[in-house]
Amino acid sequence: MAEDIQHNQKSNFNGLTKPAKSGASRKLVIKNFKDRPKLTDSYTEDTWMKLRDAVSAIQNSTSIKYNLEELYQAVENLCSYKVSPLLYKQLRQVCEDHVQAQILQFREESLDNLSFLKRMNRCWQDHCRQTIMIRSIFLFLDRTYVLQNSLLPSIWDTGLELFRTHIISDGAVQSRTVEALLELIERERSGETVERSLLRSLLGMLSDLQVYKDSFEQRFLSETHRLYAAEGQRLMQERDVPEYLHHVARRLEEENDRVISYLDQSTQKPLITTVEKQLLGEHMTSILQKGLQMLLDENRVCELTLLYELFSKVKGGLTVLLQAWREYIKSFGGEIVSSPERDKEMVQELLDFKDKMDHVTQRCFQRNDSFINAMKEAFESFINKRPNKPAELIAKYVDSKLRAGNKEATEEELERILDKIMIIFRFIHGKDVFEAFYKKDLAKRLLVGKSASVDAEKSMLSKLKHECGAAFTSKLEGMFKDMELSKDIMIQFKQYMQNQSDPSNIELTVNILTMGYWPSYTPMDVHLPAEMVKLQEVFKLFYLGKHSGRKLQWQATLGHAVLKTEFKEGKKELQVSLFQTLVLLMFNETDECSVEDIRSATGIEDGELKRTLQSLACGKARVLNKSPRGKDVEDGDRFHFNSDFRHKLFRIKINQIQMKETVEEQVSTTERVFQDRQYQIDAAVVRIMKMRKTLSHNLLVSELYNQLKFPVKPADLKKRIESLIDRDYMERDKENPNQYHYVA
């Protein structure tokens, strides 16, 4: 094929026409000098005429009268007789005359562009074939005389030079050739099918003639810039972002395919850069503003992957994408955190959002460290926009997962959930808020026996210790130690009770709690039955006998009991709180009681009493009947025992009320955190001033921010400093109010 000749021309004339090395393969080789014909002007003239006729036949595509071996030998003879310069000059002239004559066929204006290109290609292919053939005849001249004269171009190079000088360097011919090539490429870009072999051959011609860059490439890149600049503007208006991204990817693939098919390899880099700049670089901000949120909201993994790949090709593309990614996370996460109506689902939504963003970085953003770090920064930023609440809700979420009755997950799934929670926990600044609520909920789980798994509890404790250090978990670990010690004490107490002369029919279990480890509970003096009071005294005597000097303070709030009850349906066991126990025991003596009767008999505080009565008479397990009926308990309500109560279970849990957090508890825990923070600020200020003795206000505040592990406002720090000045821990400099001195 014509195009094969063009690409293999050098190998053809180097290999296929190389004269044989041995005489056996070529009959006309003259073996020695005596066999050579004598050189005369007549011989030289005749031989040249013969050679010229052969060249002319080749150029006119007619048959050669002479044997090629004979022609080759004739050239060798002439070169041997030192007429190589003349032979080279005459050959060049013959070739030049022929090439000059070819220009006329390109002067016809009636030719359309495609016909013009085909004619040019045919002319070029003929020229290459002819040059190869001529060179094979004059190979001896090419490999001796020309090779020895470095300033002379080879026969092949001479052929290229003549074609370049007399045809392709002609202004009109070159201009029309380039215009026609550009038109053909534009038609292909518009979706038409064109002859790629024609393009490949002619662009290869320009490259071989060393005019590709100056005559074609600059114009081609300019047209590419114009085409894709207009296309980018138009399609950004017409198409949505996913469709546009796929279009850009397809265009880049097409242009790379053009480089492989017919463009010179050197064009690839500037071509692809031009396409990327016009279709992507000029529209990066618009693409992200128009489509990034939609792609992330709808979790369009394919398009997000494509977006990342395309933006990574453009200078500054990933930087712009990174910023938009960070802002999206802050905005979306900020909506989750800042909406009080979403508090119930906040933590689950944060975990789901984090999973989704992790998936995007893994699948779409090639685990790019910059994007992973930006995600962490964004999470840390938005999650702390609303102080304290996320920390509180994370603690409550952990509580919901670690409670008995949580049948959502296996142990392995629970462990994975806890790991995910710890990732969110790391972003929290006010970890002391988490600690306070976590400790309160852990206490309830341990004391009411509602912990789902000791292993899971200890696993969570280990994670917190690894994350925040031993100081953070020391009190929590103390709570577990208290529970284990209490078990040992109860074994000893049971043995002690067996030796008593008057054993009780109530089985008492006591948890001994170290006050510093556990949340503080407001003592409530309630009226216990005489038998319970007697048991308390027996235990007190037993315990203080072993641990003299200690003081026991009974906490009724988290006490619970199992009551054996008889209904018409049969016997049942009720698992109830101590307050519920006191209320129900009253109905052993009477059929009906008023709220006031119950309050005076039990001594339970009014708010707690109403919650307790509500759980017994208005909940799912209504062991008491209330009149008048209603969801709320009022002072005038009356209660009587529901002997018709029915339930499919033998043991019925009614003490879930103890696990529910009251508004008072929530406020109390928050206030306690605030109070603890004030103590920590005071301690930090005194510690710094004691070491530095004298310090300016700004330096003191800076030191405090370095030492404190929770967020604090400058105004709050100023209040604590003023308080310490009032209490004579430090004083202001008399001449400079912004300077402080430590008071020993």
C-alpha cells in the first residue's frame, strides 16, 4: 500500500536494494579490473544515456528496457572511473526537472479539497516509490561518493529536498494542502467518517519534509483552540455536569486516537493540553458550582471518579476540587449538626455521612492524602460549630448501642460501630462533655444491670484510653473495679447472713461505689419498709466491721427490685425501680390511694413520684389503674391495683424509666461540666503564674489555650482571671493593667 511505502521507505532502500556480497548471486559482477570496459567519452555518454532512460522510465511509470543488475553495474563502472561528481550532478538535475514539472497538476482551481489531497498523496507516493527505485540503481554512488562527502545529501534526502523545494514550499500549494487537511480533521471531529489513511500519509509527508511544525501544527492547534473554546461555552449552558464530563472524556479519547492514527507524536502534548484547557480549565469553577453537590448527594461514583481524573490533568484542577470538596463537607455536615430537630438522628447521620465520604475518597479520589486530610479538617470544623451538643449525643448513642436489649448487631458489628464512633469522637473538642454524659450512662448500665456485654464495655473503655490517655478513663475504670469488688463483698455478706439467727426473706444486693469515680447523685430520703431498713442496718454493721472509718451513704435513685405479684391470671414477677417498689407495696394494705397518700407514705419527691406513677399506670404494663384516665398524673388522681392485668411474660420489666434521662439530669450534667471547666481554668492560670511569676494578659491567654483541652472563649478566661485576682491568687501591675503578678 502507498502508506506502507512512505513509512518503510528508508528500510526499503537500505535493505531490499542492497547489492549482493557474493558474485554467485549476481551474474554481471566484473570479477577483476581487466574485465572492465575502457573508459571513453563515448562509453560515458552511452552509459549515462542508458541510465537516464531508466530514470525517465521509472518517473513515467513505464517499463525499463535494461536489466537492473546491468544498470547497477554501469553505475559501479562509472564510479570506479572517477566520474562520480558528474554522475551525481546529472542525476540530481534529471530528478529536479521531473519534480518541477509536477507542480502544474496542483494549479487546477476546479479541484475540490478532497480530490486535491488525493492527488497530492498520489504524487507523494509516486515520488517516494520512484526515489527508492532510483536509489537502488544508484546505490553504489550513494554508498561511496555521497557517503564520503558529508556536505552532499543522500539520494533519498535529495528526493525529499526537491519535493519540499518545488512542490510543498510553493505558497499556494502548501496553503491549500494545510487548509484541506484541517477541513478533513474538522469534519471528522463533527462526526463524519473520513479517510484516515489519507490523513496519515499526507501528515507523514509533512513530517518527512520537516515542514510539519511550521506549516501544519501551529494552524492545527489554533483551530483546535477555537473549536473547543466555542464548544465548551456552548455545552456548559446546554448540558448537565455528568453529561458534560463524559463528553470531555470522549473528546480527549478521540484526540489521543488521532495522535495514534495520523498525527505526529510531538503534537500529542500541546493538543491534549489545549483540549483540557478549553473544555476543563476554563470551566472548573462552573463545573463544581453546577454539579459537585449533586454528584456527592446522589453518590455518583462513576462521575466523581471521572471528575477527579479529568481535574487531575489540568494545572490547579485538584486544588480547586479540594477546596470545593472541603466546603461541601462543611456545609452538609453543618446542616446535620446545627438543626436541633435532627438531634435524635444526628450521630447516625454523621456516621453515614462519614462512611459515604470515605467511600468517595477510596473509590473516586484514589485515596489522595490531601483529600483525606481535607475531609478530617472539614469534619472537625463543622462538628464543633455547635459546642457540647454533638459530644453529648455521641455519648448517648454509645449508650444506646451498649445497653442490654440492643439486638441490632452481633459482637463483631458492634465492635465496628464503636470503631466508627471513635473516628467521629476524635473530631470533638469538648471531650469532657462526652466523658460526663458517658460516665452518667455507664453508671446506669452497670447499676441497673442493663449493660449488653462486659466485653463491649471494656473494649470501648480501651478505645477511649488509647485515644485520650489514662487520665481520661481513670474514673471509668474505677467504676468497673467498684462493681467487681462489690461482687466479692456480696459473697462474703451472704455467708455472713447465713450465720444470722434471724435470716431475712429478702435477698439484698448492695453495690459499694467510691464517691470520686461515680456521677454525683442528689440524696433523697425515702420511707423504706421496716424490713428493708433492718437489712440496711445489718449490712452497715457487716461492712463497717471490715472497713472501719468509712461512711456509707445510701442512694435510692438507682435501686431496683424484683416483686412477686399475684393477679387473676396467675403469679408474675415485676422488675421495678425502688421508687416503683415503694408505691406498689402500699397496695398490699389498701385497694386505692391518692397521689397525696402515696407522697406522704413514701417520701418520694413530687416530680419523681409523678414519673413513677405514670410508668405504672400510663405505660405499656399498667399494673395500676388511674382515675380519671389520661397520660399525665395530676394531684387529684386516684390509683387502685389492676388485678385484671395480663401479660404473656412471667417476668415483666417496668423499670426502664430508670434508664431514661430526665431534663433535670441533662441540665445538671451540663452544669457540672461547666463547673469542672472553671476549676480547670483556675488551676491552669495559677499553675502558669506560679511558674512565670509575671506575665502579660496576651501571653497568659496564649499559654492557657495551649494547656486547656476544651474550647473556651476569651471572655470566659477574662472572668476567671478577674475571679482569681479577687481571691488574691494574683494581682495586676499598678503601672500596666495588662501585666499580672503571682501572689505567693
